[in-house]
Amino acid sequence: MSGTPGGRRIAVVLFNLGGPDDQASVKPFLFNLFSDPAIIGLPNPFRALLARLISSRRETGAQANYALMGGGSPLLPETRRQTEALTQVLTGVLPGDEIRSFIAMRYWSPLTEQTAAEVAAFAPDEIVLLPLYPQFSTTTTESSLKAWREIYAGPGVSRTVCCYPEASGWIEAQAEGVRAKLAEAGDRPVRVLFSAHGIPESLISKKGDPYQEQIESTCAAIAARAGLAEGAWAICYQSRVGPMKWLGPSTPDAIAQAGRDGVGVVVAPVAFVSEHIETLVELDIEYAELAHELGVAPYLRSPAVGVAAPFIRTLADAVVEALSRTGAAPYGPGCRADWKACPRTCERRAA
């Protein structure tokens, strides 16, 4: 692909966590995950030793879960489809420019180092850093962007889309999925459970992580767009690990509460934009089995947004808006920008 003579060379870098390609990749993927100081805050060599221990202990169980999805994670193929769809939209919106989109995964290939080299070889005039995490967190967005800043040494003026918790197309794509599952439920009473990946509460109280507030902002916006009445939906958090106190209530607890209240559930993943182990195994298998045991029926799950047109259009709009400014900024509403970990807050402090 090439733009017209005189056009800009624009690199769009999409960030996600990544996932193992096959059974052999599971252990090194887990090691990379738990080696991240954003996940385990111990200094090295203690962090590396602990990461090696955890990845060894979890390898067999994780391999069994990935085997349920064919042996590896579908995250990279899904992200490639999103990248292709985004590039197509941007090429139509910016016909005079040469647009190339790249994928940088945090814990498995294509790793940030590989992608940084590819972007540098492209020699862009402009770079837009676009995390595929709608809500900012130190454990995802900050970790991915920090790795990029430490590695990338090529040309191009960079700017960052740090979050988009209430961006219109993202909200509409989520609301469409919820409405479809509510229609499937028919006249059976159900509660919509917005399930987000959990994080330890200490990240909010000590690090000033805006994640919980942005999750709440996202869920309120989806509920309004989907026409949900007050009391017809709730927020919960999944994937808890370790002894620390995590954000709650947990998704299993929310499913149990629905059982006690005599209603079914529609579970909507509100922090994931692609299908992967947390949706296809945790939500679709483990929590579905829990719901069955507790008599929670129906148990329905709305899909991740994937390449839904409203979502891809939102990503394209975010890129175009970012090209008109510098630094880091959110796209759309939903960010107060006054949390300690917020990139814009950090930029103001450094100015």
C-alpha cells in the first residue's frame, strides 16, 4: 500500500497482551507475564525466580485450558483481523497517506521488540499508539506503553490514545451484543452482568489506577445505550488470582446472587475487545458450569466486539483525532484524567 506523492507515512501500533500459539508456548508466555513488574512488583532476581516458579506450577493447568481452544490462543488471529479492518477504514479516510498498522503483544509474539524494529524499518512520519484496552490500567496500558517507550528508537512523531471508555462506537458495539442476547432470552427474567478482568484494590488506592472508575463509566454508558432499567444490570470482576483483595464482587459471586434472586444472566465482557481464554474458557465453560450447578438459567454471553463496524470506526476516529495533537489523551468521554497513574496527569506533572 502506498499513499499519494507527498503524503505522510503513518504507523498505527495496536497493543494487546498476547497469548500462546500452541502448547509449547504456554510456559514461556506465563513466564513473560509474571516477569512484568506491573504484575509482580518484586525487584529482580526475585521477580524472575518467582515468575519461573509460577509458570512451572501453572503450565499443565493452563495447557489444559488452551487445549479447549484448539491448543493455543485465538487472540493474535483476532487482532490481525481488527488490524486489517482498521487499516482499510483509515485508507479510505486518509487517502493521501500511506497507512500501515502493526501489532505489539506484551507477553508473546509479535513482541514489542520485533514490532518496534518493523515500525522503524517502515520509517514513519507519524506514529499513533493505540492500546486495545478500552479502560486504562497500570497492568495493561501502562505496561505496554512503557515497554514501547523503552525499546522504540526509530523515526516518527508519536502520540498516544490512552483510553476510550465511553467512545461511541465501542459502546454501541457492546450494546448491540447485549440487546441481541436479551432478545434471545425472550420473556425470561435476566440480569445483565458486565464482567471485567479484576485487579488488586491496592492498585487503585496506592498507584492511582483509574481502571475501576473507567469500568463503571463504560458499564453505565452501555446500560444507557441498551436501554437497561436501573437494577437490571450489575458490574462484576473475573480472573482473580492470589491472596490479595481484588475488586469485587467477583463474577462467580454475581452469578450466585442471580441464582438466589431467581433470575438468569447475560454476561457481557466489558474490558476485552477480542475472544480469548478469559471469554472462551472462563466465561463460556467454567462460569457456565457454575450457573448450571446453581440453577441460573438462562446463562447467555454476549460476544467480544471483534471487528464490529462501530468499534472499528471508533478506532479509526481515535487515530485521526490523535494525528491532530501531541502527547497522550483519551478518545471520547469517560476519563477524569485526575488519577495519579493517568498519562495526562503524568504529562502535566512533568511539564
